[in-house]
Amino acid sequence: MLPWKHLLRPLSALLLTAVVTIVPATTATAAATDRAATATSRGWNDYSCKPSAAHPRPVVLVHGTFANSVDNWLGLAPYLVARDYCVYALDYGQLPGVPLVHGLGPIDKSAEQLKTFVDKVLAATGAAKADLVGHSQGGMMPRHYLKFLGGAAKVNALVGIAPDNHGTTLNGLAKLVTHFPGASEVLSAATPALADQVAGSAFLTRLNAGGDTVPGVRYTVIATRYDEVVTPYRSQFLDGPNVRNILIQDLCALDLSEHAAIGLIDRIAFHEVANALDPPRATPTTCLSAIS
């Protein structure tokens, strides 16, 4: 019998193969151009934007795994632009030959890309600090920037929407990988970011050693009990000073958003993002926030 790993076609590898096969390079380039135009036309990634007195810090949006700087933010970015924020979003974690979807490379390298992008945004806006809002991996990856790359001096707040701060078991599937010799190596070779996000990975062990937070940064975590990707959902929460952990169902029991929806379309979560960005002007979040 062949070793199991010769029979394994990891989900990550299948997804990447499908994307590369189905989307020709010319189509991918055109799609990337269209996405960039979409962002600018809708008011974000406008480098002529100057932060207002009411909202003096630019907001940098950090997408999740298998996502990009536009599609992940078609809901939240216009929501914040309409509230007079200067909003920016980056692509990070690209793998060679893989178009359209990002957040796949080693997370420590992605954090270096975030550092470069934040510096670019601060230079363009003249602001001393930025606020970061991330979904899934994008809510966790910035913590590496804050802790190891000097980001704490340039960031006022980090808001994580369904962040995998302590990794994920994928309802036990991630733990299953550890029972098969060579499985972690296969996963790491195909999509390093997925391997980094497995609960107990070397990346997460180093990230969380010595405490979840760093001084001088405000942290907000917005989670849903129906998260099927970052499991268990309470592993998203942070410990430390200047932390607010929010379970969206505590604010609206009728909210059934799961992992993707809470970051893409959930205006109740969006309202909590706005509260986290501007605490002095925060207003109560209820089910009615969905229509505000």
C-alpha cells in the first residue's frame, strides 16, 4: 500500500490548483485591475484622503486567508468611508502563480508586508498612527507586526473580526493532521499560512508566548458563536489590558452570522467596529444596528 501522503490531495492544494487552472494570467491581471478601480471608485485606497479632526487616524483593512483587498471589504470599507474615515486595504501573502486569492504565504512575511503598507499610509496621510481592522487571519497576523516589527509605535487600535488568535482546530480536523506523519509538511509546502494557523503551531506558540497583547494598543475582538472555521470560537478572545472581547450574539441573539458573513456583510459587527475605532462616540449595538 502506498503511504497515505501519496494519496492525500490537501484541500489547500486543490483550491490553489483550481484557481491557477481556471483563471488565466490575463484574466487574473484584468480582475486585479478591476478590483483596484472598484476600491478607488468606492472611496477607499484614496491616497489624497486626509483624516478629519473627528477621525484623525487612517484605517487599514487586513483581509483573511483565500481573500483579497477588495472582495473581503465590499461591505465594511464603504460603511467606514461613509462615516468619514480614510480607509485603505492591502493585499498580502501572495503565492507565485496564484491569482485573485491571497493570505497564503508565511504569516511572519505577511506581517512585514503590513508594516510596509502602514508606513505608506502614514506617509500619505500625515497621521502619526493608524487603526487596523482585520478579518480571520487578518485579525491575528497584525499582532506579529505589533509584537515583533515595531508596529505598536504606529498603531492605536487593532480590531479583529473572527480572528484566529490562538489558532483553529477546524472542529477537530486540524488535530487530525497531526496524527499522520508528513501531513504538516504537505500543508506547509502548499499553503504556509494554513499551517501557521493550526492550533499549537510554532508560529502561534511564539506569537502568544509572554502574553497576548503589547502595551499602548487597544484590542477589540468580535466573534460569533456560529464560527465554523475558527474553532472553538472562544479561542479568538484575547487576554490582557486594553482588551474588549465581544460575542455578537450577546448584542443581538438573532444574529446567525458565521465566519465569513460576520466580516463580509454583518452590519451589527460593523457597528461594533465603528465603536471600537471611536470609543468616545460609541453608541449601543443592538439588532437594530443591522439597519442603521
